Amino acid sequence: MNTVGGTNLVAGPRPHILSWWREGTSAAHRSLAAASLGWMFDAFDVMLYTLVITALIRDFSLTLTMAGLLGALTLIGSGFGGVFFGMLADRCGRRLALTSSILTYSIFTAACALSQNATQLGVFRFLVGLGMGGAWTAGAVLVSETWPDKHRGKALGFMQSFWAVGYIAAALVVAYVLPRFGWRVVFLIGALPVMLALWIRAGIPESPLWLSGRGIGRSGHLREIFQGGYGRLSVTLTVLSLLTLFAYWGLNLWVPAYLSLPVARGGIGLGTSMTTQIVVLMQLGLWCGYVSFGYVADAIGRRKTFVGYLLIAAVLVMLFSSTRNPSLLLMLSPFVAFFGAGYFSGFGAVTAEIYPTSIRATAQGFTFNVGRLGSAIAPFVVGSLAETNGFGAAFAITVAALVLGALTWIWLPETRGRSLA
């Protein structure tokens, strides 16, 4: 026993790193599991395109610009889907919106396997995007409304971390299936989440906050997020989303191509094995970044955590895009992903803590996914710049977006600990 000046100092038990989980109800646990798995399969289906892009460039004779445009179509679809499913979640419930979005992205990912040309593939990727936008919107609101205020950041960080799990699963599936069976079978595997949608519909309870407010006033009207003092906040959150998603998609959609394309095409000519290793390491770093953001943001606040992650990410992306040394790329990759996307865990908490229940999902869907709609130009811009000036110059524009994203926090409030009731 330690003593100071004759006084006994008895150290109390330290809280366990997962003690927050025990404070959630059974309904909260199931809601978090459903939202996390929905987001995991969302990442799985969306990232299949990124990971087979080299094969599609070959089979459909695509330029880098055209390949980037096809990637942009998914993001455009996600912008519209996020707004639609957000309004649906406020009007008809979080569970219905989550189920419908999962069915949408699953069915149309499988449909990509039937594509006979770039036009058909573009249509299906747009429809995949519709479901992609809705899965995050409905899932984040469901989690926000079922977990205690002091643990909201951690729960949403846990949910967000399943994006990395889905990406890793996609990378492993593509590494095994693509060389043996081709990209069409890869897309067919994307239909698996249909089973998850059926489970959510049957076994996940609706948000009690949404149920208690149902029928009190109007819900899910888009104009309301620009009224009553919310207008400036809605615009600022949308700009923050646009800038950070531009940086994410501008870098991550092109990383596999940058690593694997031959030097003559602007890449660094790494083999499939090394490319897969780097991609998997990035997703491991991504998972840690998502989870850690929730803990840090619940401890020191949303503002400091966001700004810190964004500025560190800007420095790391500069280093990553300026080296061609495989060993250095392996070392940098998890840290680039840790800081370069970990901040996405904070969007759900900040938006939930700003808006009331009647328009919460609509605000989530609009601010995050309209930002994603604007960021849809990122794959096209980066692909075009890479084709004319190289990937180093192309990735530099994502660094600028990260720095500008940090500056938007001048106009956003600190919301840590706010009650949603």
C-alpha cells in the first residue's frame, strides 16, 4: 500500500477498455451488431470494384480516366441514396431503412457480374451506391439512439471499424477468386448480405427514441435541416464531409492501381502479393484508427480529435505518395490509414448530437452523403491527374483537402456528452 504524508493512497480499479460495452442494453448490442455488419458488407461490396479495377481496365479497354469515372458513379449514387434512406429512416423507421439499403447494394453488386460493357457496369455501380449511402445513414442513427451518451463515440467507432473488416474480407476474396475464376464471380459473391437483411428485419428492435417521437410533428423533411439555426451547421458539416471523403476516395480508390500498375502506366509495378499485403495492412491500421477515434473523442472532445487526425493524415499521405520503396510503403501504410480515415467515426456522433430525433437521420443522410456526392469527382480528378502528371501530383490534391477539412472546425461546436433525449 502506498502512503504520502501518512495518508493511505488506495488505487481504485481501472476501467476495462471494453467496460462501455457492458453498459449497453441487449437491444443496443443487437443494434450495434446489425449496423456494424451492414457497414462491413457495404465496404465489402463497394471495394470489390476497387480491387478488380486492373482486370476491368484490361477487359473493357478502359483508360484511367474512364475507370475513375465508373468509380465516381458509385459515389454519386451514394449521395442520392444517403438522402433518400435518411428521409425514409425518419419517416418509416431506422430498421426498415437499414434493411432496404442492404438489399439494394447486395442485389446490384451481384448484377455487376452480368455487365457486358462499361455502360452497363456504370449503371449497376450507381445502383450499388444508392444502397451504400443508406447503410451508413440508417445504421449510424440506430446506434446513436440506442447507446448511452458518454459511450456514443466508442459505439460508433466500433461500427465504423467494420468498414476495414469488410475491406480486408474483400481483399482476401479477390486475391483468391480473381486469378482462379475472374472478376464476374467476385461480384456474384457480393450478394451474400441478403441474408443479413432478413435477420435485421426479423430480429432487431426499432429505435425507442424514434418510436416515442413518431407522430409528433413532421419527420424527414429536408428543408427542416436548414431552418431554426441549423442552416450554417448543415452547410459546414456537408463541406467537411465533401473534403474528407474527397481525400479518402481520391487516395484509397487508386492505391491498389498505384501499387500494381506497371511503371509505364504511372504505377510502381508491385506484384499482386505485395499489393495485397499493403492493402491489408492499411485496413488493419484503418480498423485501429476507427476504434481509437471513438475513445479519444469521448475523452477529449470531437473538435480536437478531428483536427489532430486530419493534420497528421495530411503529412503521412505526402510521405506515402512520394516513395516507391516497398519496405517503406509497408511501414507507412497502416499509419496512413489510421489517421487518414479514423476521423470518419466522428461524423455519426457529431451529427446525432446536433439535430433532434425528428430530422436526425435526414440530417445524417444529407450532410454526409451530399458531401460524398460532391466527392464523387475525386476518382475522376485523381485518375486524370495521374494519367497526365503521375500519382504523386494526383495524391497531393488529397493532402490539400485534408488540411481544408481541419479548417472547417472553426465553425462547428463541441458536442461531446450531449443527450439525444
